[in-house]
Amino acid sequence: MARQTPVRFVLPSAALVARSRSDAPSQMADRLERGRRTRGWERIRRWRRLRAYELFPHFFAVGKSELAIFSRQLATFVGAGVPLTQAIAVLRQESRSRRMQDALAEIEADLVRGTSVSDAFARFPDVFSDLYLNLVRASELTGTLDTVLRRLDVHLTREDRAQKEIRSAMSYPVVILLMAAGSIAVMVTYVLPKFAILLAEFNAQLPLTTQVLLGTAQFTTENAAALALGTAALVAMVIGSQSLERGRRVRDAFALRLPVIGGLVRYASVARFCRTLGIMLEAGVPVARSMDIVINSVSNRVLAARLQPIRSGMVSGEGFAGPLSRTGVFPPTVIQMVRVGEETGALERFLADTADFYENELEYRLQNAIQLFEPALIVAVGAVVGFVAVSLVSAIYALTAAIR
């Protein structure tokens, strides 16, 4: 029988126990400090991995023109029978937007794993709108992806062209206003204070217009910091209110009450409603789902709230014309066109014709409004500049009389 070796247990000495207990707080502090440093470096690495479009999504968003080009090219590839993964890979390389490139890279990976096109697109709601996603989802069921993509191309191109026309029409008045404001600001803050010192030295008797102008210049100069701070606070308050639903509703309600702008907003909302509804119905999207997307596509929240009862009326079997007429938003022409479209079974075509009419009417009214606004703006700027010029000339005559 093997002999067992006795086991000896050696207890630590009192000095060793005391030293370990004294070192425990310092070791805990070291571990906490290393943990803080690790978390700090992790935050820095996370910030370095952020893209510019993640920090400033509004400035680096994918535009309608780029999405229209993507839809057109993808429709061409699908119609030619090119696999979707290869088509997405080619379009990713040709895209000029970093946001679009990253989105297409992840979409390609999802398609390789077997994800459907609509589900892969749905991961990027900042790139693809609800209208885009629902049309793609409906095309998957009907096998008409290339056709739907071409319709989206036409729709996005039309909206992009309308936005560019509005910006182009407003560029001239904005430039005139900025130049006038800059010129007046330089005269009030720099030229007139020096001119006031010269007039004070000769004790010239100033006319009323010059006194008003110099008083305004003196008040602006002495309270420049307070005026700048107040203006910045007002701008920040207005911008901040637009992040709240109530602030946006107040803005939209105010826009509807403006004499010319209100009519333009109504025409734009009617045109977008008819265009979007026609595209959704033509693609085979269910009516209930279509109405949710169409109502959300109306940018004015006051009008969108008045359109909410339409969905329940359509779902209950009342048709389209009756619920539309009860909202009070649509002109009689739209109601009549929709009624005829329902009776003839060609509602999509009549909605498209109605959208074309109101888009053309919107463009015509916008051009007329700009043509009326430009002369009024020039007259207003000329009146302000003329007031300043008359005040200065009157002051020069007063100064000449005082010297004599």
C-alpha cells in the first residue's frame, strides 16, 4: 500500500496579511483609473469612426437627383437581367455620395444573405422614403421592379426640378435683400457715426430726416452687442420651435394665411397628393396603406390633419370623391376629375392628369408672384436708399450753411 505524504498548510504571516490589506485600496484605484482610460479611448475611437453624414445628416443627405439617377440605372440593370447584387455593386462604385456608398455596401451584403430588396432598403429610411419603400415592396409581389423604378425616377426627377426652379426664382430677390441690408448696415454703423462727429463740431442745424437717421445710427452703434444677442436669440428660438410639432403647425397655419404664399401652398399640396396617390394605386399598393403614405407626403401639417378622415371614408366603401369633397381642401375641379375616374375605372390616369395640371398651374403662379415681388422689392430698397441719400444731402447743405 502506497504511503501517503502528509499535506502541510502554511498560513500567511501577520505582516503579509497587513500589507495585502493596505495595498487593496491602491489596486482598486488603479483598476478604476485603467477602466476610465479605456472608456475614454473607446469614446475617441467611436467619434473617429463617425462619418460626416452621421454628424451632420441634414447637410450630407442623399438628394432627390442622386436617388433618381440610382433608380434609373437600377431599372436598366433589372430590365437587362443583371443580378441585383452585381447591379448594386456597380452603382456603389459609381455613386458620388459617401452616404449612398455606405448604404449600398450594406444593401449588397443583405442581398447576398438572402434578404429581400424592400427589407434591405428599409434599413435606411434617411435614404429611401416611405413612398419609395412601399412601391418597391409592391413591385416585388407583382414582379414589376424595373417598371416601378422607372416611375420613381420620373417622380423624383419632377420633384427635384420643381425645387430647383423655386430656388432659382428666389435667388435674385434674396441677393437684392442681402446687398441692400449689407449696404445699409455699413452706412449706419460706420459712415454715419463719423459724419455725426463732423456735424457736431460745426453746430449745424440738421433737418428732421437727418436727425432720425443719425439717431438710428447712434442707437445701433451703442447697442450693437444687445441687438446682435437679441437677434441671435430670436433666430435660435424660431429654429428651436421647428423641432416641436406645435411650432411646425403654427408655421404651416401662418403660411396658409399669407395672401400669395397660401395659394401656392394649397396648389403644391393638391398636386403632391394627386401625384403620390396615382403612383401608389398604379403600382398596386393597397388603398389603406396608400392613404397613410399619401397623407404623410403632404408637407403642410394643417392640411394633412384635415385629410386624415379621408382614409376611414375610403376604407368604409364611400369611394374617393365623397371623402375628398368633405375636407374642404380640394378645388371642385379635383373632385370632379376623381369622380369621373372612379366611374370610368381609370382613376390613376385622371389623378396623373390632375397632378400635371396643378403642377403647371403652380409653376405659372409662382412665376407671376416672383415677377410681382421683384418690382416691389426694388421699390422698397430704393425708398430706403433714397431716404438715406436725402438725409445725407440735407445734412451736407446744413453743414455748408453753418460754415458760411
